[in-house]
Amino acid sequence: MSLVIRLSRTGKKGERKFRVIVKEKRSKRDGDSLEILGWYQKTKDHKKKEINKERFDYWISKGAQPSMTVAEIMKSA
């Protein structure tokens, strides 16, 4: 089972709100996830986020690969 840490879209139409989740790589973008690690919101003026770093590091140690977008978000932390 290949795991990935990625964004899942949430919120109203046109909003840029995402959940940071752990899921199997082959499943759908907005399908079931193993765990929700936090959220990320992008607005015109700024970006907001709240991600559980301890759980993120735990899943990385278990072999989960972050997507390129999630890796960039975590770099700016």
C-alpha cells in the first residue's frame, strides 16, 4: 500500500480551502482518507494553515510521500 500526504478540496464553490490528508495513492482525490492532518486556505491577500507537525513527521517515518504542493507548504512553515 503506497501512502501519500496530499490536499483534498473542501468548502464552497470558488473557495480555495483544502484539508491536508493521508491516503492511499490510487484512491480518488476527495475520497476516504486515513487521517486528516490539518487544513490550508489560500486567499488573495495571504495564506493560512494549521498542520499537525508531529503527525506529519509520523506518517513520513511510516513511508508516506508528501505531494509537491504539500512539501512546498511545509517548507514555508
